Amino acid sequence: MKNLKISILSILIITIVLIITKESITLHKEFKNVQIPTKQSRQLGNMSTYKWLTVKKISHKYNINEQEIFKSLGIIPHSGDENIPLIQLTKKYNKNQEQMKRNLKKLLQRYRNLEGKKHEQSY
């Protein structure tokens, strides 16, 4: 009776070890197939920075007045709108998402050019 219990437990242990090994190998193969994100792949789908970036973050990062950002987006802001992600602002104010992106890119490009000119003049 004792040998029977030991045999059954041994078979169970071997079975569990085999299952764990198989799953570990499968998981390892899946992990190796994960591609490192690139700048191009990050922009696809609903994970682009446009989806979660807020006017306040843009303002701090590029040192641009929030009102000027809202003006370029064609939005008359209400209190708290500076903390709402841009994608939600497009829905809230029923704006064209692509047009807002283009306007924001133009604004940022204009500020980059102005900063570059200020830098050149200081030399």
C-alpha cells in the first residue's frame, strides 16, 4: 500500500514537472518573439503619444502658453481642459483629430524655429 502511494505521487510529480517544463519552454519562445518597439511602431493604433498627451504637458515641455495651444487647436477651453488628453478633447469639442494634429505640429514647429533663431542671435 505504501509503495502504491509513493508510485502515484512519483507519477504525479513527474507529470507536473513535465507540464511546467513544457509551459516554460513555450513562454520562453513567446518572449523571444516579442519585438522591441520602434518609433514607427509606437505611433500605430491607440497607443500613440497623441492619445494621452495633455495641453499642460505640451505647455511645460515646449514652454508654450496653454492659451496659445488651445488657440491653435481651435478650442475655447473650460476649466480643467488643460489636464484632459488630446484625444478626449477632440471628442469633447467635436473636432477633427487629424486637423488638430496638423495644427499642433505647425505650432510646435514654429516654436522650434523661433527658439533656433533666438539661439542664433545670441551668438
